[in-house]
Amino acid sequence: MVVSSGTYDCASLDGFVWMNGSIHGLVTYVIRHDALEIISLDSLQENKGIGSSLLEEVEREAKRHRLKRLTLITTNDNVHALAFYQKRGFRLERIVTDAVNVARLEKPSIPLIGNNGIPLHDEIILSKQL
């Protein structure tokens, strides 16, 4: 994964898996300074509480490390993620203009058009104070 905070191999990151006989969801993260940054959050079934449960576990992990906040990055087209995280206490922190365009130089497979036909250009950083 290529984002403005770095390039990550999600398979090598710390994280949590939601399992009930098989894998249903995964969250990966890195800890830096006073924050836990969520790198990826995926659930195979939406509206089943999987993403919320993984997010709650990450928050507990951050508190165990006495961190002050959670952060994450999403793209300007991901309105579903923006709603999901804001409902769970995250706030918009800043927009990194052209971050996806820069990431595309390193990873050309990043599409030009994202969800809902929205052109992919920018990253949105969200955070939640703990």
C-alpha cells in the first residue's frame, strides 16, 4: 500500500483478524510517536459489526500503549469509509492534495477513477483522540 505516510506491505504489519470459522475481516496498523495509524481495514461482509469490532480492538491496543490518538488515511472517493469512521468518532484532520497522484508515480496500477466514478486525486487524513 502506498500512501503519504509511507509504503507498506500489509502482510508484514501488526494487526487483528476477525474469525468465526474462517477469516471475515482484517485490520493492520503501525505505531508512530503518540498515534496508532490504521493502514488497512477490510471486512468481507458489511453491516455485520466486523469492521466496528476490529476498530474497537485497535482502539484498545492504542490505549494499552498509552497512545493519544488513532489516525488513518483514505482517498477522496471513499465516501463509504468517510461515513463509517466519522460515525465512530473520527474527525477530518486534513487533506493531502494530489497525494494519490504522487502515489501513482510509484504504483501505476492505482486507478484514475475510484468509487462512484469519482476521480482519485487526494488523501483525507482522519483522527480520533483517545
